[in-house]
Amino acid sequence: MTDSNTARVTLLVLYSPRLEECRRFYENLGLRLTAERHGQGPEHYAAVLGDGAVLELYPARPDRQTDALRLGLAIDGATATPPLPEGRHLLTDPDGRTVEVHAA
């Protein structure tokens, strides 16, 4: 059994019917998203976060719920567009997900 103090998130996949809008939203927070495609899978975007975890944005199927998630990100507020002042900010991405941003 893994010690819960050593567990960490390595992959987070967000599905979106507004893929390009979400890409811009997360890029505006300073994430460097690159287009990817694995084999016959759909084109999607991926960013490697500071701790090595990967955040991916995939196109959603019409029958998939996409807003049932709250996400927290720690960013350098100066790299956001527009820049975010230091502190906690509650934002909403284009799919309605709450994104809690801790800007340093």
C-alpha cells in the first residue's frame, strides 16, 4: 500500500466541448499547452506542470459531463494574461469549472 503522504497527481485530463476556448483560458494562466495526437486518438493539448504532472485538454463527446470538477493551480501571476495580483482568485473556465488560482 502506498503512503498517502507520497502520493501525487501525475495526470489530469479535462474534456471540453469548447476546446479552443479552454486552451486560450489555460494558456492565459501561463500554461504552455502543445498540440498532441496519440495514434488514432483525437488531437488534444497537453502541458507539463511544475511538479512534472501533465494537464491535458481533450475534445468532449456530446454525452460527457464536463463541468463537474474544481481545479486549483498555483501560478506566477505576472505571467498570466492579464497579469493577476498576488493572492487567491476564483475563476471560471469556458466549460463552467471553478478554477482556484493562487497567484504569487
